[in-house]
Amino acid sequence: MARPKSDDKRNAIMDAATRVIVTQGLSAPTATIAREAGISNGSLFTYFETKADLFNQLYLELKSGMAAVILEKFPAKADLRKQAFHVWSNWTQWASTSPDKRRALTQLNVSDLITPETRAAAQKAMGGLADMVEQMRAGGSMRNAPMSFVGALMTSIAETTMDFMVSDPARAKQHCKTGFEAFWRAMS
């Protein structure tokens, strides 16, 4: 009879994978991830069939965790600008306080190992955020721009904001507000 899987070991693997991706990239061997998690390489494959499976589950976990923070206390009855600022400030705060998760997610986001099914599940975890961005786009200067362009532009402004929040924590709130104003003006 097989031993039951431990949530603690699975979490240790996920945490180790995040750290290893940040320091060594997606090509790091699973043996390194296992060693960082304090388990054998064979044990890692008890929890994840393949390295791709590990990365897909990590991607989904990171995206879902980020979404939970972003959507916490979402002001559903507020106007669009207040909703957008809520999402923006929670997103940039998450990223500036979780730098390893942010960096790992950035790498996983561009990986061919992440399946369309995993990306769709992550998008679903983001709730109605795509609808909110679509509402902003439809009424503003980006109404004729492809959604992929709008998303890339939003991410670029957010990443710059996050970088400044991390490098200048004393002015993080101001950077958050300034970044949002740039984003809002580009969108509306």
C-alpha cells in the first residue's frame, strides 16, 4: 500500500520550485528542486508525474494565490475607477511583498510547458478581472486596440510600478498611485 501524500511535502516542493526557478530558471534540474525541498528526487515524482506537471501546478497555484489577494474585499458596487484601483493596489502590493513568487510567475508565464488548459484555469481563477479591463478598454482610448496589446501594456506599467515599489519602499504607496494614474489615463 502506497504512503499517503503529505501536504507539507507538496508545499515544500512548491516553495522550493519557486526559489529554484528564481535563481536558476526553468531549466534547473528536478534534483535541485528536490534537494532544496529536503526530499529525494524520486519523492518529487510521487507528487508530480513530470517536471511539466510540477510547473503547471505551480503556475496555477501562484496565479490563484495572486488572484485571491487581488480580489480580497473587492468593491463590487463601486465605480469602475475604484474597482480598478483596488485591483491595481492589491496586485502591486502582492508583487512587492512576494518578489520570488512574482519572478517565478514571470518566467512560468512565458514557458511553453504551461498548457492552454492550465492557462484557462488560471484565467478562471482571476474572476471577472478580464471583464473589468474590457469595460475600461471599451470606453477609452484603447477601444480599438487588441486585448492582447492592452494586457501587455497594463502589465508593462504594472511591472515598472512594482519595480519602483520594491527598490524604493519608503515611497511605495506614491509609486502605486502614480503607476495607476498612468495606467488609468492610458486606458480611459
